[in-house]
Amino acid sequence: MNVKEILALIPEDKLKELAIETKVDYKSKKLDGVIMFKLLLYSMIHVKRNSLRVMENIFNSYVFKELSNTTNRPSIKYNSISERLSVINADFFEQLYHYCLSRLADHGMHDKDNVIRFDSTLLSVSAKLIDFGFTSGGGREHLKTLKFTIGYSDVPEFAAFHHEPTFNSENVALKHAILNCKASKEKIILFDRGIQARDTYDELEDKKILFITRINPNPQHELVGDNLFLLPIENDTLIIKKESTIRLINRNKKRTKNTFRYIYGIQKETSEPIAFITNIAHLSVSEIADLYKKRWDIEVFFKFLKQELNFSHLISRNINGIKVMLYVTLILSILLSVYKKKNKLKGFKIVKVKFAEELETELIKHIIRMHGGNPDKNLIQSAFW
């Protein structure tokens, strides 16, 4: 699947339709929603360290004007881009993100094991740069923290941006994400030990949301029954020694109303204990342990967002602009994920490089054709330099 086919997942007609629906161009003359989207996406593809000044240069470049059909538009300055980011309707970009997700069913992009991993990543910023976010204390009061919570299968199926102090707790942020992600009721949910609230486990069970998570190896509990059948079980990394049915007990001595499977094992490499809690009855203990390994994929995804898509750097310093950047970054990650899978590529870094190279080649061919040339004709010419 080539770059043109990937970009065709977001047709021009749909961009214009969403622009009208969200009124993203209200009182805007130069930087309409479609142009802003293309500018942000193109700059993220072609540079690793994106910035407002980089986007200024890209917008005013001949190649981008040909790409976006803006050859007759006047040049802009970086501060115009900054101002537009601060006020443009972020709903346009959010709906575009959800539209991209809706197109993936036709391209086999959902995890074959039917799992979705939930986790959060933090971004610390100097308190001099922003006046929102929460502080973590411990001598770091000069920093403000922002939290981004993602639900990830083979693509980011859910995203939330948090700057309110209450979401500093993963008990709040992860629970909010799982309950508000439409895919949660259709998939097995994986999350790390961020959720400690026993009431949340009951709530997930009551809502029939299947989950697997790690837990303290020796939690307070009430034993309902032991399953010693065919234990211990050994795989490449674990020796599973125990499986029980339990009710968890919180700090206030309150028991969960539902029972859960408790699986206890030893990690071969470190000899450290590891334990899982799940409400899934139809899978074996080995299958539970193997599925939980897939949670690590979201850590790889966060690394990709920060290192390759520049998400660790704030281009905008207000809430609206950060939301816009979040959704455009996730849209690009979706396009790159489709490109990666369809072309059977390994790793994310090389995927972005190849995508950018192919896009550049197609743009050059497009410009040649626009001026009456034939890019496929072999000509013997002197070197450019």
C-alpha cells in the first residue's frame, strides 16, 4: 500500500465536510482547518524536531504550496500559526481522528488477540511556560505535569489529555479511559498496577469488561477456593505456581462483592514474584500470562510518539493547541501504522523515514506533471550539483 493510498484514507471531501460540521473556519481567512491539518501533518512527517518556525518555513515553501493548493495565498509568520493553534476548534481534529479509526476495520488493523492496552505517559514542563497542569512535589514545584492516557491495540483507539490535579492518580485516569473507550466492552483490557482501587475491579466486572492486570503478590484477600490442577505450569519466562479464586480486601477492610482469579508465579530471569488479577474465566493461566506480555507494546508506542513524532516537545503552550497537536500526532501514528503493516515493515523509525521519502518522491512527480513534464521518462542530463 503506497503513500497516496494511505493518504486517501482521509479524502478531501471528508476534510471539507468535517470543517463545515465543526465550523472550524469561523472568522478565519488565512489558516483554515484543512490547511492547518495538512501543515501540521506534513511538518511532523518531514522533520523530527518540529517547531512553529519550521512550520512557517514549510507553509511558505513551494512544495507545500503545491501539495495544499495554496500557491496564491500570502506568506505567514510563525506567530500566526501559534495564534491559530490557540483558538482553532479542536473538535475538527478530534472528529478527524475518530474518522480515521473508523476506516481501519477494512484494513485489518485491530489486534488479532483482541486486546487493548491502557496506560498513561507524563510530560513535565517548566511552570514558566504554562499556567495549567499539576505539580508532583518533592522539589519539582517549578515543573507542571501534563498526562496523556492512551488505549492502544495496534493503533491508538482512545486518547485523553489531562491537566486537572484529580487525574494525577491512575486510579482516576485509567478508570476514566477504560470506561469511556467504546472498544473496552469488545476487547480484553490490559493495564499495569496503576489501578489499585478494589471498587474499580468490581465496577469493571459489573460492566462485563474483561481485564488482566498485575497486582501486589500478597494482596489482602479472602480465599474462596484454590485450583491446583496441573500446577505448576512453566513457559519461557514464568513458573506459575498458584491459582486461586479470591475476594480482594481494601484498606478499610471492605471485601469486593465479586470474586476474581488470582494467579501467582515466579519470573525466571529475576526470581521475583509476579501476580495477576483477572475476571476472565475461559482462558488458561498460561494464556492469561502470555496475553499480559502484550501490555509492553504500549510502552513501545509511547517511545515512538515522543522520540519520532516529537510529542515530548510542546509546540503550543495552551490547552486548545495541545489537544490539536495530540489528535494530529495520533492521526499520523495511525497512517504510519497502516503503512507499516501493509508493507510488512519492522520498527517505527524506518517506517517514518520510508513514508517521508515516498511522499517526497510523489510530490516531485506531481509537480513535474503539473508543469507538463513526464517524471517517468528516462532522460540523460548533467548532475544537479
